[in-house]
Amino acid sequence: MSKKTLEDIDVKGKKVFVRADFNVPLDDQQRITDDKRIRATLPTIEYLLSHGAAVILASHLGRPKGTVKEEMSLRPVAARLTELLKKPVVFVEDCVGEKAEKAAAKLQPGEVLLLENLRFHPGEEKNDPAFARGLAALADVVVDDAFGCAHRGHASNAGIAKYLETVAGYLIEKEIAFIGKALETPERPFVAILGGAKVSEKINVIDNLIDRADTLIIGGGMANTFLAAQGLNVGTSLTEPDKYDLARKLYAKAHAHGVKVFLPVDVVVADDFRADANHKTLKVDQIENGWQALDAGPKTREQYAQALKGAKTIVWNGPMGVFEFDAFAAGTEAMAKAVAAATEAGALSVVGGGDSIAALKKTGLSDKISHISTGGGATLEYLEGKDLPGLAVIAEK
């Protein structure tokens, strides 16, 4: 990796500003319902503490849009961090200004301070230089460990780098290592799997992966647009008619590049978009008016699993059907099992996207995958081949 990491700098006796992603879900009583994002940054925090740093943690939570909203306070995160680190985590009710500066000045090596929600200030999302300077004034160096925000050019992950050296934490280092290897130096055959609702949301991802992959599997709602573009009747299935020409162009580009493209050969259709709708399995050329495709059929699942056999690199983003409804989750679950099996057989697998990750969790296969990305939009933009603002500012070795 060409970017500097926390192990490339001497942190002893220094105040280290850590941009973390503690955007955790909270219930009505402001209790954390899933702490995986907090746990994901623990290796970085623990390394810094063990090497004599004073750690200043910063994050956003929710979308307060530049105003203070108590229900989006990071106070519950401070309590959870205290439990996980088994040491007190000081919480301060601001992230810049007098309160934050006093708390940071008091902080000693081996101690941890958590700042209040960065997005309580409009300067965070606007990447305001004065706000970035205010954050930089608290510390000596920056460790960015918030990959989920890397596609955002905000003050805490991009603007601050103008005032302090910024290096990568373990979480970002891992994301760059796995996704970067998959895209730049993949062991072949390289199979890319893309699902989800709309082609329009993943045009650039498809385009970029056609240049890199050997096989492209397209499922979910976006497959309907490709099928309809080939002249098939898809009934009332979700499609994007204004993207038919684009679907044909992408298909032609894949063919020209020698990339195998797999689309559904059969689908599970329903007479309504409901969990309890009437449903049946049909070949893709037999879909009737009034019916909509909501999942991959059994032959398609078999075909997709076959396409993954022998793969050495796999990237998967997006579900194969309406995963939220149990009756239409089989395609996504089958894909999770196929990716896990290919990984056990020696493939490097990278999975991103909430539904793909949820399918892995539901099937108990998360630990069978090489890398599960912590980014949503950041992972997508990385797969598009974009330069992410939060990664671009990290110092080079």
C-alpha cells in the first residue's frame, strides 16, 4: 500500500485526532442496537494507546444538518467505548471551540476523548476551512479510519489534511488492500456480481468492472432492464426504459471485451409487491402482464453458482431479489452460499452493500468471506474507479 498508515509515524506523546465512523443505529431510548462500527475501529484505537498516544475521537451520527439534535448525540458511543476499551472515555459536548480545546489540552498519553457529533456544525459537511482549522488545533496528527465517509470531502477527513499530516488507520488500510487488490491486481478468473434495484445507480460500476472482470453476473431489479432491452416482456417488473439503450451498449461492450455476462434464465414472479403475494417460477421469456420478477429462479441460482466455481477473485455488491421478503430471498441467500463456497475453495472475496451483508449474516456465512466492506456509497464509488476525497488526502509513503 502506497499510503502512510499509523505504523509509519511515531505517535508517542502526541495527540492523535482519529476520524472514526461511529454512525451507529440507536433506538428510542438512545441505546445502541448494533455496535459493529465501534468495534471496527478498536484495533486502531488500541494500537495508538499502546504506543503512548492521547486519542481524540471524532465522528458524525445521523443527519442533523448543522444543528444540535440531542437524539443524535454521541454520548451513548462514549459509554459503549468505555465498556469495550475497559477504560474511561471522556466525552465533551462540542468538537471545536473552548470546551473541545480545554478537554484536548488536558488529555494525557493513554487517555481517550470523544468529541460531540461533527455534523452539529454546518462547517463539517461544507468543508469550511475555519472549522477544519478548529479541529486541527486539537491535535498533532490525524488518523483517518472512517472508510464509510471516504467519498465525502468533509472538514474532518479532507479539510483537516491541509493543516495536519493524515495517515490511514487499520480499517481504511484493510479496505484499500482488499478492494484495491481486487480491482487493480486480481487473480483470475475475476467474477463481479452486481444486484440491486436500478441500473442507473450502478452504471459506472458496471462500466468499470467490464474493463477488469472476466465474468459479470447481473441480478436483482437491474437485470429486468437488461432483459427488457433485449426485447423480452417483463410484465410489471421494475425497469428503467430510459436505460435500455445503455443496457444494450454495456452488454455489447462486455461482449467486445470477452467478458461473460450472466443474466437470469428464470425468475420468481409475484402478482403484487407484497411479502405474501401470490408467486410462481417462470422462464424469463414467459413473464405475463400483471406479474413482476422479484427474485432469481432455481435454474438461475444454479447457473450463478456454477459461474463462481474456479473463481480466484470475487466482488459482490447488491441483492439478487427483494431480499426483505422471505418468499423472495432465496436468490440472494443462494449467492451468499456460492460466494462462501468459492472463498473456501481459495478465492479472494469482497462483499459490500447492506443487503449482501445482511444475507451473509442471515445465512451465518460472514466469517467465510475474505473481506466485508464497511462502506456503502464509498464502496460503490471505489468500485467505479473514482478517487475518493477522504483517501486522496492521506499522505503517501
